[in-house]
Amino acid sequence: MGAAVAACAVSAGTRVLWCPAGRSAATVRRAEQAGLEPVTELGELFQRAQIVLSLCPPAAAEDVAREVAGYRFTGVYVEGNAISPDRVQRIADLVGRSARAVVDGSVIGSPPVGGKHTRLFLSGPSTATALVTPLFSGTPVSTPVLGEEIGQASALKVSYTAYQKASRVLAALSYGLARHHGVDQALLDVAGKRIGSYLVETDYIAKTAARAWRWAPEMEEAADTLRAAGLPDEVLRAVASTLQRWTDTKDLDDLSMETALDLLRRSE
């Protein structure tokens, strides 16, 4: 997602910097394909950049923010990860000690490649969001602004992801149960009569498993947000726990639906 979003900014005429130190060969390849400009050290990057956009696995969001704060970055920091509003506020308090402004962001949609579009929702000071939106003008990344309150963009993301990702996990469990009892085709026939049912999208079971390493932390973030709102969080904690059973299948493109279901049973 990070490389794809950065490539869109490049296509809009923005110079996008990145630091290859300590990164994998695959990451270097993606950065080169995206047209990003390498810099030798992070310190140089934060000194030259006017805007920093953080897109990383949710668990690493605060580590990244602490690193940025350690360099006393003075530009606009966009926290674009799938984390709870409370964590966004902690990051804003941390990075905001030196940064010009902090913007809360959330990405909803697939990586903007191959004709796909995504939305980078923003919330925060209007003077700061006004600097971010032009970066993606005319690209597959749209930048709706929700308001000036830090936490609004993240609240939207966790609200959406709570349903979208939990539904995928429930669909996998339902299909696995039906398959175990030999009634999987009957289940598909029933679900197929309902428009847009995830139950008929059995090819997505393997995709869900391959993304579990990222989705499990997102479910924990969504559960934290539910708890903070005084709502029950047990369902999403259980979804996160189920996703944890698939964490060894990280980004496996050749994973089959059968193997994904077997892994759920094998982990019992």
C-alpha cells in the first residue's frame, strides 16, 4: 500500500523521498518501481521532507512516530495507519512537540494499482490537510477531509474494518464448518440467493489468511475503540484470536482455500 500510494504522489508531480537503509530487496524494488528518490539517512529525509506520511502495520505505528519525533521533524506528519483514535492522539501529542502539525489519516480501499482506487480520509487542522490533498490531485487516491478533529479519520477506519474484516473471518469459519459436514455446496446455494454475501466468495478465504498478520492487529485496534466507546469488544477480540492462527501464512500468494481451512483446525 505504501509504495502504491507514494507512486500516485509521484505521478502528480511530487518528489517523494525514502530511506533504503535496512530495508529488504523487495522493498527496494517496489520503491524503484514507484519512482521514489532514495536518501542515505533518515535524518536527511526528515530534514528535507515537508510532509511525512506513515503507512505501516498497526503495531509499528507508535515506533515509527517515536523515531520521527526523535529527529525533531518540523513539517506535517500524517498518521495514516489503522489504529484507534486514542493511539492517534498519543502520536499527535508526541510528534506535535516539534512538528508543524499532525494530520489523522486512514486508507480505505485496495492499493491504487491496476485501475483500482482508494481513499485517504483526513482529519486535522485545515491548514495542514490543505497541504496534503494536492499531493494526490488527479490520481487514483482521493483525499476526503472529515473535519478538524484528530481521531475522526481513524474512527472511520476502525468502524469500517470492524465489519469488513470480521465478516471475512466469519465467512471462512461458516464455510469451513459446512465443508466439514459435506454441505458446503448447499451453503453456497443458499448464500448465493443473497446479493453481495461474503459466504459465496470462497476464494477470499485464502486471501484473508494471507493478510491475517496485518488484520489481527487492526481487529485489536477496533476492539480497543469499541471498549473506549463503552461497547462490547469480545467479538472482535475473538476475530483477532482467529486471525492469529493464520499469521504464518504472511503474504502467501499461492495459498489455497483448503490449506487455509486446514490451518485453522490444526491450530486447535
